[in-house]
Amino acid sequence: MAKKATKSFILRVDSDTMDAIEKWAADEFRSTNGQLQWIITEALRKARRLPKKKKTDLDNQSNDQ
């Protein structure tokens, strides 16, 4: 399975928000970075802003399970 390319960027958040994200991440057994990725992905999914998956991508996912 090919690994997706990632991009890095700096994100500035206030300390109260960061504390809340870190606690949430710990509660979900995720890293802070993983939690932020999950939050962003979920928001994009709910807003229907994620790119549509190609049929071959869907076939590969069903074969992986």
C-alpha cells in the first residue's frame, strides 16, 4: 500500500485550546498530532469537502479488510 504524502505547517493555538486538544488526544489514546488530523478529517468529511475516492481506492480498502 502506498503511503500518502504529508505536508507540514505551523499551527498557533491558545494554551487553553491546546490543553483541551492534548487531554482529548490522551482520552482517545492518540498523539496530539493524530488528534488534530482526526479533527480536521472529520470536519472535512462532515462538510463533504474531502476529495472523492477513486473506485480502485475503494476496491483496495475492501481487499485489506
